[in-house]
Amino acid sequence: MKRLFVMCTVAILFSALQASADNFRCPNGNIVSTGDSISTVAVKCDPPAGLFKREEPLEISSDGMRGTKTVYIEVQEWTYTQGSGLLHTLIFRNGVLSEVRTGGFVQ
């Protein structure tokens, strides 16, 4: 009985961890999640309707020194529209899917 309780608890915790990831169903039906590489998403999804690239500053602590150092990372935003024109934006930071935003409509 104790073993069953432990197994159920682990299963619940694991499913809660999985639920924290943002998922996106590509227009072709495949599913991608935050943490996927940009190459994985490119293979699983159709080409995006729009693509925007920029650099974003990121402050990091310097090892063994006081202060911070600013580095610039590449950010890509891929946009998809589905169904009635609902806009989905996939945001990649340093080649990894970090966020999925849904909202707005394309006219």
C-alpha cells in the first residue's frame, strides 16, 4: 500500500512539472514545447508566417569579480496563425524555445 502511495505521488508531481511547459500545436498537428531547440521546431512545424530577429541584452555576474557583464543574445520570434486568425508567437532565445504567446487576431 505504501509503495502504491509513493508511485501515485511521484506520478502527480511529474505531471505537475510537465504542465508548467508551454506547448504549441503546429499547423501540421505536431506539438512542440518550451525547451525544444530551434532546429527541432523547424523540423516539426511548417515554416512560420512571419519571422523577426533581434538581439537582447542579458546581464550576467562575472566570476570572482564584482559587478555584472552585459552580453547580447539572439532572439527570434516566429508567428503562426491558425483557424480564425488567432496569432501565436514562438520566442526563441539563443536557439531554444523559451516562450509561447497566444493572443490577437490577424485581419
